[in-house]
Amino acid sequence: MVTPDNLRPGVTRVRDSSGFVGTVVYVGSVASAKNRNEIYAGISWDDATRGKHDGSVIDRDTNQLVRHFKCGPTQGSFLRLNKVDLGCELTPQLMRSRYVEPDAELIAPDNVLPHVARTAGGRSKPIEFHGELKIRKRQQLEVVDAISLRMLGISRPCNGGSEELREFNHLKCIDLAGNLLSDWKDVVAITKSFPSLQSLSLASNRINDVNPNLMIGTSMECLTTLNLNSTNICSFQTLRLLGEAIPNLEELCVAHCDLSDIDAEASATMSFNNLELLDMSDCQLTSWGEHIMPLSRLPKLESFVLNDNPIESISFQETADGLDFVALASLQLAGTSIHSWKSVDELDKLPALRSLRLRNTPLTSSLGVGEVRSTTIARLPRLEYFNASPVPERERTEAERRYVSDVARELLLMSTADDGGADGKKRQVETRHPRFGALMEAHKSAMMASSSVTSLSQGIQDDVVGVTIRSMAAGSCDLEPLHKRIPRSLKVGRIKAMCSRAFALDVDLQILHFRVDGDPFPTELDDDEHTLAYFGVTDGAEILVNEIDVEAREREEARRREQHDRLVEEQESHIAVVQSMQRQERQILPGQSA
């Protein structure tokens, strides 16, 4: 039986029979209720459309608006205490329910599942399932050391304590994402029941900050991986306290938590001396100096994820010992507010950096994918992966030569211009391109048409690339591919015209992609007006030509129209229900609205 003492506003999590979850934000009487002495729980649902109101009601006696809590227009509900579901305990029975017993009935006794697959022509095909018993043997709790308990409504530890869960002492990895946990006291109690636990996911539980008075003890000191993505943590103090309690932690994820209160003093007392991976995506970090540099002394940090933080620039201050991010090999900056190449140049000061993600930023949004890749590779000499794609030696050589060519042309134009401030502009150009001198020296002999550096004005001979054009279309995939040397200034539309003649494909139905050795996925050439240079097509690349299936496209368009019509119908139905409920609430007595 739920009592007011069981409910903590802003902390306690609840669920309903339909699977919706929310947070108790108010406990007390309701101004519109018939019985002013009855206690209700005010719920703010995670789904903003689940409720009926915004936390306010009309007072039954005064007809005035009374607000008990604040939330979205249709996010709030008042529940009688006997309707409140606080979730369940983490019991042995719940854990076993996730796995099939060894002697349970087979779902595919004849190696055929009781389902069918539909072909494009509408025919049914049976689905075969082989090795069910072998798989089942490997999925028994006595055998596995990792278990998923996602979205089961778990809100508290087992009432029987560690003794009742003794049979699961061997578990090393537990995924508790999407449950109803909200208090670190319950988390600590759960970890005490699993002494071998090394990896724990609490993602999407609305767990609040750690109370400094909480005695965590040694229950979590064996953890090496902790996932706290999308929790209710909003203070860097929590990370500091966890660092003290989990000294062996190697991987920590706190994405989508507001950690903007980080400062040098708090980070200086962190104990994450073994931390190798830190994910702080979307943590409202705005300043590299104030929010990121305080973490620069983590001695073993190899991978740092900072995606979707509004960081505008990067800069490093000179230090006497040079120990800032000494082990950092992988950095992710996708979705940040980086807007200048100067910030990219600063990353060259990271001695171990080998992998970088940089996309969806103001710097990259106005440039072609190929141009961004080529320029970044040239500016960062030790980079081995860019946006998860490897950087082969041949691509690096071409990128560096192209970079030298572009900067040299810029300097050449300045030297020929009749402008008294040309020398000052040259120094500015050289400041903007700190690697130009070294790259010029490294590639000078290969790039110059003669022994004079001034021959750069005659054009550097790396604007023509050799490509293989291969048809993947059904009607021409057996034709020999084309081997062409073409200028990088050639537009994609011209390539399509070439393919139309060679492979008898309609220009309007062609889809082109290109790939180079080592690329995990081809890159689409999706704009006819852009050049091969824009997309970063390099020497030795392979261009793949596909043809749109007109009938399949028509079927897809019909499916999308049907889906759109269905969504519109559902939205209209939902709006009608909401409007009807609002009319009823205005007509009935205020005491019946709760």
C-alpha cells in the first residue's frame, strides 16, 4: 500500500499499466477534489502528451485557478494513492523471467518459426531457425556473466538483500537502463548484491545527484564501466564523489546531463586515475578553457566524446610540464560550435591524437565533405582516422600536396597584386596555415615542374585523378568498367552523362557513390552541380553507378503517403479526444476532475 511517506516529490518514479513513466512532483490534497482530506500524487509524465493538464485545477469552492505544480499543458495527472505503481524489486524471479528455462517448449520444434516473411511480390516465405537448443544452453543464468534488465520497472533492490541473490554472484555486467531507479542509495544496495560486478548501465533512469553524506563504501570499487547517460545528474560534484568511490573505473558515460558547473577546483580533486573513456556529449559545456581543460590532467584518458556541446573554439595554454591530455588518442567534436580552422590547428598540440570526429559544425557546414576531410588531414600530421574512416598514406600525401597548392596560389596572388599591404597579408596567410612551411619543404621536389618554387604559378599537377567507374545497375553490371583520368573540377552531372553513354542508363535515374580503399561505406555524390573536388574524390577512387528502381520508388512513395495519412488520422483523433476531455472537464463538477 502506497502512503505519502513512500513518495518524495522530484525523486520518486512511477509507471502506469500502459508503460508510461513519470515523476512524482506533488503530494497532497487537490483543490478540485470532493474530499479535501484525500491525498493525491501529482505526476509529471515523461511523455508530454500522457497527462490531462499542466498541474493546475479549478478550486471547487472559489472557482479560481489553483496551481499545485508546473509541467507541460498535457503532461500532468493527479492519481489516488491506490492507483500509484512504484515499480518492482530486483528479485531472482524477475531476473529468471528474462531467460527461457532449459526444458521449456521449443518455439521452432521443426526448425521453422511460426512466422512468415513477405517477399516484394507479396508471397509468404517460411523463416527457419536452427540451433535453438545450443543458443538456449548459452543463455542460462548459471552460464552467462552479462544480463539485460532494461525497462522492467525496477525501482528498488531486492527486499531479501544479498542472500536472496547469492546465486547470481558471478554476474559481471548488468544493464538496468530505462527503469525507475532514482536514488543512489538503492543503486548502492543493488551493487552490494553482485560482488563480481564490473559493468553497470543506469542510462535513462532519472537518478539524481549523489548526496555527499551517502556512504557508498566499497560496493562499487570493482566497477570498470559505468553508463549514466540521460540521468538527472546536474552537478559535477557527483562525478567527483563517484571518482572517490570507484577508483578502478575505466569507462564513464554521462551524456545528456547538465555538467556546466564544472570548474578547475572540483576537477583537481577527481580520482579517475584509471579512466580511459569519458563521454560528455550534450552536457552544456560551452568553454574549452573553463569546462574541458580542467579534465586535461586525467593521466590515462584515451577517448573523449564531446559531441553536441556548444564549444566555439579550442586553445591550449603553454604549461611547464606539457602534461595536458598526454594519452588522448580519440576526440569527438561532432555537433559543436567550432567555427575556425585555428581550433583544428590547436589539436596538433595533442601528442597522442590519432582519431577525430568533426561534422555538423559551423566550420564544416559550408564546405564539401571532401574538402573538410582533405584540409583536416593536411593540418593534423598524426591523424589516422577522420570521422571513423581510416587515412591511408596515399590519401595523406594527396591531401598535403593539395593543401600546399592552395596556400601557394593564395600567396602568389598576393605577390602579384598591386597592394602596398601585400607583405602583411602574406604573414597573415602564413599564420593561418602553420604547417605550410613544413609541408612545402616535404613535397617541394615532387610538386615542382622545375627547380624554381615560382613554377607553382604554372599550376600544380595534382588536379587530375584516375578513377574506375563501375556500373552496379541490373541491366549493365556485366559490362566492363571505365578507367578514366579526369579533372577534379569535373561536375557530377558530367559524370552522369558519361555513364549514360557508356552503360545506357537514364541520367535522371542514376545514383552515384564513390569509395577509396579502406572506406567502410561509399560516399554519395548527391549534387550534380558540385565537382569531384568538392566531394573529395582522390586518385584511385572507384565510382559506383546505381539505377533507381522506378517501381520500387513508386511503392515506397505510396507507402509513405499511406503512413502520412495514418499519422494525420491518428493526430486528428488524438486532438478530438483531448478537446472532448477538455469540454467534459469544463462541464462536470470541479470535484470530479482529479
